Amino acid sequence: MTGLREYLDGPHKAARDVVREGLAAHTELLDAGLRLPRDEYRDEVLALLREMSAEAARGFPKEYGGQGDLGGFLAGFETLAFGDLSLMVKAGVQFGLFAGAILHLGTTRHHEAYLADAVEGRLLGCFAMTETGHGSNVQALGTTATYDPATGEFVVHTPTPAARKDYIGNAARHGRMAAVFAQLVVGGESHGVHCLLVPIRDEDGEPLPGVTLTDCGPKLGLNGVDNGRIVFDQVRVPREALLDRYAQVDADGNYQSDIENPDRRFFTMLGTLVQGRVSVGGAAINASKVALAIAIRYADGRRQFGAPGSAEETLLLDYRMHQRRLLPLLARTYALHFAQADLVAEFVRIFGGDAEAGDHDRRALEAQAAGTKAVGTWHATETIQQCREACGGAGYLAENRLAALKSDTDVFTTFEGDNTVLLQLVAKGLLTGYRESFGKLDPLGTARFIAAQAVEIAVEKTALRTMVERLRDAVPNRADVTDPDAGLRDDAYHAGLLRFREEHMLAGVARRLKGGIDAGDEPFEVFNRCQDHVIAAGRAHVDRVVLEAFQTAVQAAPAGAVRDRLKELYDLHALATIEADRAWYLEHGRLSGPRSKAITALVNELCGQVRPHAVALTEAFGVPGAAVEVPMVVPSQHE
Amino acid sequence: MTGLREYLDGPHKAARDVVREGLAAHTELLDAGLRLPRDEYRDEVLALLREMSAEAARGFPKEYGGQGDLGGFLAGFETLAFGDLSLMVKAGVQFGLFAGAILHLGTTRHHEAYLADAVEGRLLGCFAMTETGHGSNVQALGTTATYDPATGEFVVHTPTPAARKDYIGNAARHGRMAAVFAQLVVGGESHGVHCLLVPIRDEDGEPLPGVTLTDCGPKLGLNGVDNGRIVFDQVRVPREALLDRYAQVDADGNYQSDIENPDRRFFTMLGTLVQGRVSVGGAAINASKVALAIAIRYADGRRQFGAPGSAEETLLLDYRMHQRRLLPLLARTYALHFAQADLVAEFVRIFGGDAEAGDHDRRALEAQAAGTKAVGTWHATETIQQCREACGGAGYLAENRLAALKSDTDVFTTFEGDNTVLLQLVAKGLLTGYRESFGKLDPLGTARFIAAQAVEIAVEKTALRTMVERLRDAVPNRADVTDPDAGLRDDAYHAGLLRFREEHMLAGVARRLKGGIDAGDEPFEVFNRCQDHVIAAGRAHVDRVVLEAFQTAVQAAPAGAVRDRLKELYDLHALATIEADRAWYLEHGRLSGPRSKAITALVNELCGQVRPHAVALTEAFGVPGAAVEVPMVVPSQHE
């Protein structure tokens, strides 16, 4: 379909194409995980990482080997998901996390000493945050970095087995240095989690004294990445090892930070994680494209059963059920593609400019990244699973690549932030915003709320009542029984439903939280009682944002075939989303039974409309050929 | 919980315990797939298969090395899923499929020649049904077996690439003989698919002349099973190679069968597959138990976040969302356990007795097996996925075993019959039953309907009207708005809702099919338009059967703690099932909005009630220790 791929590629087409060419030139990596023993696979991934580092480093400042092109960097990175995902994840560890920590948390001293080497793949590093006992709750990490004024050094230590650094990429084999997150103790006082650069291996690859490195061993997937464990036994590093952009320790052991509030300081530092979340979400969406390109081509060639007496069996993709399984997921992949493009643009606006972005903008971006990551990665898990099943036994064979896609992407739902925790973050941000609009703002309390999962949120009753009334006016017509089909393909109708749902859920959560607190219940218990409601509200918000991103993309698309196809896909996505949550709309009087059934019928009809274009719609993703030309879709195999 | 494990083990406790002991004695197999190269792993699985063959063969007649205990055989087989799943699948191929084909499709001649060797693991065999071009549609297989009266032989041949036998267990390395499904051609006339025994390797393991064997290579999981491909080039076997229980060819080339109708003959022969489906469903349910035992123990020991200011973080399993993710799946696992026990009992009744069961009973059993297999295997995929995510990064490491459970069980949803095809089979059986009750029965047409996915089903309008009226009386009270909580834990209420749904959906499908046919539309098109509806109706039926199995099991349980715990789990299962389909009940006026919300609240409350017993409820499964005592749940790792 002329023009569709260009439209999807958007402003960073060049960066995407460079990565596509790189992947096309190295198709040997696609089956390296099957051909090679684990350590050799890891080494081959490393060799390619170094070869492609010039492109991957695109996002770094020019003075340190980069091109200062943040948007191209992110677009190129997510395009890596069209190839072997170990390479993508290893690049994420090296360039996104390790070099990113140096760039964002360090100062000129660190940039000059390490950045060029990190960006060009000479200095391989780890991002040593997660511990055996602490994943999502980073504030509770056990590793300590204690300042010793006698020597002017920090002593990095693992005080308990639970404080062991775990699942750390590059730790088992290749990493020479680690960005270590630890409780900073200065003058006997703990200042919370900070990041220090700690050498872990010498030039020969041997662990340095006091550093114990072990291999996490085989994993479900991503076996080209050398995840390992790090234990520190009183390891000494100079004072300058502290990445000191947001907090400094002077030679005499005086701690200083421009951000006075410890929670706010912590979350500012953690904000560097946002790039990782943007990247993982994008990679997940792109991995879904690969799986759909494979499964839809297979379904467009494979025949099974058919009309009795007919000479030929029926193509799988002509079955209603097969369309139902794959095409709404294709539509949602498009929706998420556009939502991700919006996120990248916003990321570039916030982090790519010269001016430091304000707290509010950064928080909003963090929530958007968290939400897109959660929904995008769950989408990948669901989509690749459906694709595997839709290809039957053939889909189970490694040679057809769905196995690797499934296994490699599976961890995306829990790394760079567990999805349920991320959706809580989204919802809490919204509740805070809610409160900012309607109640009295207490900045300290707000930060504490987000930080510690506290639930002292309180929406004034009057504000709540205003909100509910405003909602009542905004919702679509309830008298839909008279004509169940009316307006079902109307953008404003879809957006209205999703907005109503989001706002109603948030108001409901706020009311439950306030009610519990008012009744004197223990805040954590109050929160926990409606945790599922909180997470559902976060999800409702993301669904609405994704829907609107797709709407905007359709409106901005070139008139003609491109826009027509996108509008069809958009309608399918919108109605399938409403259909999936129709229980909620029915419960809340926003859909009648007949209208709900009409939506299901229309989803079926739209599947049929999209079907003739399905293969072309996957071709527009521009996945390099070798990644999708698997044995089961080579036509000669089936004749 | 005293007595619960015994109650779950039921009448075949001894057979289960023998397999448990065997697995406990061979824990080295649990990580063989990680330790060993693929071929060595396969050989280790084979060695254990032979060692355990005495038990696995329990279900065969005594004169051929078995014990004639069909129920114990099936219970023991599903217990194998507590260990390495490659061993379970390889046992299924060897004993269930290969030896099963000889037993069920062959006659005394075949039994005497091969059965003892097959049952004792000396003669390793394949079940060569699936082809590259044909999986579910077995009737369309391309392989031919042509009788040559000049030599008194059958010539087995692969005429096209699509007719290559594919994904065949035991074919890549160990199999010496294959039960080959082929179009039987006698005197120039094709008589449809029959099964023949064809030697494929000599004593040294070399392929025999005319037989080309290749390896399917690495798979997503089950890499201890040597799946391969078989191509036959005019391979000659004696006339006696035909498994001739249901059809015979004499030396002169006269074909004879007591079952005149070719479709009925075909489906009678295919009925031998029912044991495979019973087994896979049971294995999937047991694999779910292992995953839940791991994830629930992990969640009962792992702490993360918690109330601000409290000394200790909160156990994962005390979070509402974590309970929501795992405990309804625990409840459904119990439900499926009891449904599976019922299925095994019915299987023993039909196949274990001396008398040949009637067509009607066999068809009903086939539908029950197909439905339980579909729902049980999808349940396993969903459950193991949730368990993996609930264990975060730790769940992704191979050492914690969820990775293998996920990868190994994944193919269950599509092998031994693709789940969507199986649910269609269920629904079609019900539509036939429907028609038998209400309309005029045409046996030939009925067989054709099931056979060829034809849709000439027609329910008399009057019969339909009667049905609808009968339903109206049976459904629960619609005036539930006045007291949304009333009777929510009442068994009869749950069963009434599920029955109403099932019958309403079947009636709806029947009406749509009839309407389309009456309007003169092409039958296949009519069927395809409501394929999703057909499959949903099949699912609704299975859900109801599973629910009622759990009800019966609770009623029959020992009074006291066992029954109390089961009743709680049952309520959770029943209400979570209704909640999952509440959109449908709302659409059809069977739930009011307030009552629907009350159900969601009650599911949450029941999760809290089950939570204190959750670990004990997984211990009652009796999974051998090594399978669940993975590093992440050893407490010392976390302190």
C-alpha cells in the first residue's frame, strides 16, 4: 500500500531504515540462539552490538560520540525488535541504562571519563539496581555505599543475601563496570538510594577483589544476554564514583543536594528510567508486528477444511474465528504504534530541548511511558501467544520464529517496572492531578503519595459532585435502544465512552479511598481493598490515550487508500476495545443490551473488511524479510 | 489439610503415588533439558521412559504386559505432568498413541506381534497422522496406501510435499515403526483414511529404504521429544500391516468393512484419539497445579512495598491484586481437577468394560474429552503465564521451572486437536443432540454434519419455541435489583445461570444456521458467519459441565475442613466464572448492573477468604518436592 509504510515510519524513518539495513545484513543472528552454546551466543550478540554501536549511540551528545538525535535513537532502538531480541535488550542495557545513567545522573567529570567509551562499546557496563529481595520497590534496596572520610572513599557492600544484585544484564560475562544503586550513608546518616560507578572486572575479565559475580543461568528467553548476580564485599571506590548530578558529597563528608525532599530527589533520579520504559514499550509493539506478519501471512496461504464438496479447502484467514483472533490485535498494534510515536515525540520535547523540563511535565511523561509500556508489553504477550496458536504445530517449531518471539518478550511485562505496579503509578498520577484540579494542593503530600503508595488522597466532596455532573453531560446518549447501530463508527462516540469510563473509575477510586480514610481505616488497608480498581482505572486511562492517538493519526494521514485503511483499522480497534469492556458499560448504563450486541456484530463485520488488506497491512511495518520469511510461510512448502 | 489430598487423589491414588515415587527418584530429569545437548536429553528421556514403562503400561491387557487398569493408567499418566513434560509427552506418543493404535485399531495378529514389545518399550513407535499440509482435517490427508494384488502388499507413498508426515514424536531419533494414517486405495478406489504399521528404521537405527526421516529441530519446548518428519517413497509393506479391526482387505484385493458409511467408519477409527485428548487435558491441569504451587509459595514468602512506616514490607499474597491474579485460577484448577476425574471415570466406563459401548455414548464421551481438553489446556496457558508474571524476574529464570512449564505446555492448546476445532466439535455434538430431541432424526445427515462441518442443521421452529419457553421458567429471578446480594452463593443459582447461557447460545446458533439456510445462503458461508458464536456455545457448555462437576465434588467431600475449604473454592470459581461472562448476562437481562457489581465485590471477598489456606490448597496436589522447591521459594534466599 503506497505511502502507508512511510506514514508509519514518520519523522525518524532514516534512523529506522539504518537499523533495518543492519539487521538485514546480519540475519545470522536470527538463529544464533539455536545454533550456538549459550556463551558463544552471548559473544555473537556482543560482536553485533559493537558493530551497530554507532547507530545505537545516535541519541548521545555529539562530543561523546553521538549525534544528539534522541528521537532517532528511540526509533532505531525499537526497530531492533525486528531482529534478535537479545541484541535489542543488550543494547538497552549498555546504551539505555548504563550509558544513560552516566549521562543523566553523572556530571561532566563522568561524561568525559566514560561516556565515549560506553557509547562506542569499549566500556561494557551494568545497571545494577534490582536485588534478589527488591525489584519494584527500589527505595528499599539493601546495598549500602558508606562514605569513609579517612580515605575519601565509598565502601560498597551487600549486607544480606536479599541485597544481592540480581538479573543484571552484562554482569555474568561482559560487564567491566556497574552503575550501582545503593543506600548512601554519609556521616552515619542514610540519604536514600543513589548511584555510583563501581568497576567489577579487570582487563582480563576477572572479577575484581571483593566482587563476586555469578551467572543467572538459562532463562526462558533472551539467552544472548548475560544476566548475572553481583555481591559486594566492602568494595572501595573513590568519592568521584558517585554520580553527583542531583547530590554531592564533599571530601569532608558533607552531603548536599539541591532537591531537599528525599522522596522528590529519589524520584527525580529514578526519572532516568523513563527512557528504558519508552524503549521496552516500543520494542514490545514492534515484536508484535513481527509475529502478526508471520501469522497473517501463514493464514493467508494455509488451507484447512472448507465447504463440503468444494475442490479447494478454505484459507485460514477466511474463517471468522481466525479473523477474530488476529485482526483486532493487528488493529491494536496500529493503535499502539501511533501512541508510541506520540510518546517518543513527547520524550524528545521534554528531554531533547536545552531547557530543563518542569516537574509537572516530567511526571506526566513518566506516567505516559509507564502506561504505554504496561499496555504495550501485555499486548505483545497476548498477540504473540495468539499468533503461535493460530499457526498450530508449525508455530511451535523454533524455525518459524514465534517461539523465540514469545520467550524473549515474555519478561517485558515485568522488567523495567512490573506492569501492575506501573498501572498503579499511572492511576496515582491521575488521582494527584485530580486533586490538583479540585482540592487544595499540598506539594509535599503529593510527592509522598506517589512515592510511598500512601492513600491520603482526599477529594473534596463538593469537587467530586461537580465532576460527576460534568460527566453526566459529556456522555453519549443513553437512549441507544431505539437505534442500536446509530453512530457506532463515530470517533466522538468512542472517545466519549472511553473518557466517561476513565473519569468515572477515577472518581470511584477517589471516593473509595476517601471513604475508607474518613472511616478511620488504616490507609494501606484502604488502598489495598481497592487495588484492583486502581489498576483498572490506570488501564482505562491508557486505553483512552491510545484511542485518541489513533484518531489523530487517522485524521493526519494522507487522504485516499492510506487514510481509508487506517480508518477501518481504527474503527475495528475502537469497537473491539469497547466490546472487551462492554460489561462495564452495561453495568453503568452506557450501553443497552441490543447496542452491545450490535457492537459485537460490527466487530465481526469490520474483521471481514480488514481481511483483504491484512497482508499488506503487515507489510507496511517494514520488517526485514528474513525475520518473517520463515519455512512455514514459504508457499512451496504447502503445495 | 488432612484428607484433602486423599480426596483429590480419588480412586486411583495408588497409581498416582507410584508415578510420584518414580518422579521423586529421578529428579535429575527436571533440569536435563538445561544440562544436556538436545540429543542427549532425548536419550535420557527415553531411558526413563523405559524404566517407568511397567507403570505407564498399566492400562493394557494383562496378556500383553499390562494390568488392565485403564483408570489407573490415565491417572498415572496425568501425574507424569508433575515432572518433566517431555517424558510425559513421549510416554503419550509411545503408550497412548502408538501402542493405543495397535490395541484399538488392530486385531489379535497385531496385538500378539507387537503389543508386548510396544508396552515394554522395546519397540518404539510413531503415530504418523499429521501432515505438513493437514493437521485438524485428518480426512484430507495426502499420504496413500495402495494395494498391489500382484504382490499382496500395500505401497505407502507421500505424493506431495504437503503430504509429508510432520511433527511426529519419536520420528527424529528413536522410532522403529510408525502407525501411518493414509488414504487406502484398493482396486483403484479410495476408501478413506486407514492406519497401517510401517517399519521406518532398522535395528541399527538407520532409515529403511524409501523412508526419509528428518528432524523438526528445536522447538519452543518439549525438546526431550524427538519430533520429526517422514516421507515415504513407494514403501512396500505386507497386507497384514493394515490395522484391520474396522476394515479388511483380502488377498485378492476385496475391501470389506462392517461399518458401511465411510464417514462413520472414519470417525469410529478416529475415536481412538479420545484417550490422547483425555490425557492431554489431565496433564495440562496437573501442570497448572505445579505452577500454582510454585507461584503461591513464592507469594507467601516474598515481601514488596507495604504500609508506609511499617517495619516489614507486605507479603505479595496479601495484595488484593495478587490474590485476584492467582486465587481464581487456583479455584478453577480445582474445578477442572474434578471435571477431569469425572471424564476419566466415564472413559473407564465406556472403554474399560467388556461390552462394546454404543455410538451415542462414545460420541458423548468424545465431546466431553474434547471440551475438557480445550478448556484445560487454555487454562494451563493462562495460569502458567500469570504465575510467571506474578514471580517477576525470578519467574523468568530457568532454575525456577516456570519457564519450562510455560514452554512445554504451550503446544497443548493446539495438539491432539486444535482447541477451537475441538470446541466446534462440542457445539456441533450438542446441536445434533438438540435436533435429536426436537426434530426428525436423519442418522446419515447427522454423521455428515459432524463429519464435514456442514450446516444443514435445522431445528423446527416449534421445537425452538418450546425450548425458549422452557428456558424462561428455568432462569433465576430477574428482579435481582432489589437485593443484589441475595443468593449469590447458592449452587442452584450458579448452575441456573450457566445452563441458561448454554441453552440460549445453542438456540441462538441453531436459529442463525437455520435462518441462513432458509434464506438460501451457501451452507459453509452460513456456518462461517457464526463460527465465533458456535465456539462460544461450545465453551459455555464446557463451563457448565465443569461447574457441576465441582458442585458434585463438594457435596461428596468429607464433612468438616475439607468440604468447607472446597465450598469456598467452589464459590470463588462459580462467581469468577459468572463475572468473566457478566457482559453476556447483562446483555441478556440475567444480571442487573448492581448485582453484577456485587459479584465482583464477592469475588474479591472470597479471594481474601481463600488466601490463608492458599499454600495448603496447593500442597494437597501432592506435587513431588523437587518439582516445586525451586531456588526462589527457598526461604533462606530471601532473608
